[in-house]
Amino acid sequence: MKIRYLLSALSACLLVLSFPDFNLGLFAWVALIPLFFALDGEKPQAAFLIAYLAGAIFFLGTIYWLIHVTFPGMIVVVLYLGLYFGCFGAITAYILRTRSSVALLVVPALWVALEWVRAHLLTGFGWVLLGHSQAAHLTVIQIADITGAYGVSFLVALVNLAIFLTLKSMKAREYKVIYLMVALTLVFLVSAYGVMRLRSVFTGERLRVAVIQGNIPQTEKWDRKFREGILEKYNKLTREAAKERPGLVIWPETSVPAFLELEKDVSDRIRDLARTIRAPILVGAPSEDMKAQGTLYNSAVLFGEDGMYIGQYNKVHLVPFGEYVPFKRVLSFVERFAPSPIGDFSSGKDFTVLSFVMARRFDGGGTRWKLMKKVRFSCLICFEDIFPEMARRFVQNGANFLVNITNDAWFKRSSAPYQHAESSVFRAVENRVSVVRAANTGYSCFIDQKGEITASVGAGGRHIFVDGFKVHDIILSRAKTLYNKYGDVFAYACICIALVYLFGAIIAIERTATSELIS
């Protein structure tokens, strides 16, 4: 039994190595093989515990950075997320014991089904999905414009299982190569599709965008004695970026340490800055509903090049136990264990598309100016970019590109900012839109429609906890994709496959039990 738990731990370690900070994505293609050997021949109850160990170690090794916010909370989240691995292990062990002939379809489908449930249940946590490990492998992830990230997860899980089944057959001296043939065929087809998509040329108007990375320590953001220094830093960085004539400037989440509606001196400074640089500025700031005082939002506010207020987006999907306490009447005691006060924000209701008209823009490196059409974009605040349905909804509403403003300073120098960026890579591919990320302490970057990170803020080879800005051109084009039109149809198909199998398994178990009673 000990060897089974060691194999389970080995799978977890290989999975951890597949994600940032290690970035060894190729390990993901073999990471589950030890776990499959550990599960093979086990009863579901024991298999649950074996796989649960893998899940607990994996999530401890990937979301360890939650310890910087709350140690008890990190432990609870890890123990909860491990349950998905446990369920996967129990059902997979049953499949391998009874109907291994259908395993190559059902097991990867089961993995996807559980990932989808994890991404939606209890407000959802679709972080470090198996497919995200391939974010840097552009050829493989192009299939996401059809299947979403779940299609990549399915493929990686299938390859793992095919190798395991082949090795198992070799051990039994049966040498069944059909599993590997199926897996290699799918990998070839996905890669061929990826090569074709990578050769695509996206055309359209170009917009020069500047992202500002203020690198403000979390301990200073809401301390009023640092407010003037924070505003001055963003002012200075914005003026430096303006020398490259951007058509839009983006500040990170809650970059403005003030309520713009209530503190006119702060909003006036931003208006004056926009007029001075002659470019719209998108800023992150808390806001209060003036019609319902006491109702607070985490917002992205857009000022035009003339300094006038254009509009704002109020964050729809809030962070539980960070921006609000869910089921507050029952769980209010949680606030006593929080290291810092939990916010009391309200959820926005609208999937807002912000727009502005650039009457003129700097063209290339010369002195020519030309007319430009209306620019339409939407903003995902903080971890909203891990929810593909949100990005899809914004694009369906007419956004030409997406912006993610965030503040990962909470998690200090960890892998969190890079894991976060992997989600944005998939949002770009799924909808074939550019994604611009502006993060307080990083990772601020530009992602094109193919999922390639084309530019980023950095200094001395570092991307996080550095001050700076980056000005880069993006293309305002959006190709229609099957994913954008139909959403998680692939994931739904996987869920149906898993449920049909489970329903059949339950009937088979009941029939067996009935037969044993009769006999």
C-alpha cells in the first residue's frame, strides 16, 4: 500500500512541476501515469484516499501562495480541492477494474467534468486546470477556440491514460498499441490544427496601449499617508509612457486609493492628466453608488482624452472571503480569523462594454495622423479572467479586445501572478481577441489572438515587483469562434459521458447485489 501512496505523491509532484514557477509543461503529459498505476486494482474507497493525497499535494504545491493571505484559509481550500482528485480516483479505479475498454474515453471525460464542476461550484475556482499547463505550447492550445481550455485538459489526460494502458498491457505481455495509436492520432490532429491556426493572419485597426505597473506594496495601498506618493508615481509613469503616444492608458485594479465620486481632488487630477497626454485613461478604483449610498463596487473607470467621464464597469464576480462574505448571516465568524478586514463590496449587474472614439492617433514612428473608428473593449477585474463564460459574454456584447486589471500584491513573490496570466492566455485563444493585462506588481503583459505573450513590463529579467510601463500595439479584430458562439459544449459532452457511465455503473452494481441476494 505504501508504494501506491508514493506513486500518488510522485504524480502530484510532476503536476506541480508542470506549472509556474517551474514551467515544465511537458511533464503534464506523463504526470498522471504513476497515479493510474497506484489506482489500478484498488477498490473505490482506497482509491479515493490515494488520489486525494495527490490532489492535496498538488494544490498545496500550486496555491501555496494563499498562505500570504490566510494560513487557515489556505489549508481549508487545499483540503476542499483535493476532494476532486479523490472522486476522480475512486471512479477511475472502478472503471479500470470493470470496463477498461471504455476507459480511454470515459476517464479523460471524467477529469474534464470534475474540472468544470470545480470551476463553477461554490462560486468556482478554475485555477491551474490541467490544460493551463500547456499555456506556453501554442500549437496545442489553439484547439481552445473550439473546446475551451477543457479540450486541452482532455487531451493531456487521454495521453497519460493511453501510455498507462500500453505499459499495463506490456506488463501482461499483450502489447496492445491501439491506445497509443488513438492518442497519437489525436495529438497529431490537434497539432495540425494548431499549426494551421498559428499561420492565420489577424488584420484590423491597430491601437497603441500603455499599461502602467505601479508596484505599490499592499501595506501602503490604503494608508492615507502614502496616497500622494502613489498618485504621483502613476502620474510620472503615465507621462513617461505618453511620450510613445498611446491611444489608451491602463492602470491596475484599485490603483487609485480613493473614491472618485467623493474625492473630487483625485478625480480632477486624473482628468487633467488625460487632457495633458491626450489619451483616455482606464483606472481601477473603488466606487460608491450615489443612488444607493453604502453600496460599494470594485470598479474600472474610463476617462476620455478630454478628461470627461465616459463610463465604468463594476466587478460582477467578487472574490469570496476577500471582497465579501458569502452567506454572511451564517459565516460572519470567518471575519474574526481574517488577517485583514474583508471587504463589503456589492456585485455589479452589467457586462459592460466601454467605448471611446479616437479622432486621431499617432501612426507608426512618423508624423502622420489619421481617423480611427470607435474602440470597444471590456474589463475583467482581478480573477474574473479565470471564468471563460465572462470573457465570452463580453466579446459577444461587442468587445474588440479584453483588459484584465488586477492586484496580485497579496501573494508576494510567488508563482500566483504567472499562474493567473495562464488563464488570460486561454481567454485570448478562445475568443481570438487580444488581452491586455495591467497588474499592480505584475505580471503586466500583452497577449495576442494566438495566445502568445508579445510584450510585458519588466526590468532586469524580472516581471513582478518592479515599477514600469510598457507601450505596445494590439489589433482590434475578432474572428468568430465556435467556442465564443457555443461556449462549453465540449465540457458538457464530457459531463454527459461521465454521468451516463456512472448511471450504468450504478445499475450494474444494483443488479449484481440483487443476484447475490437471490443466490
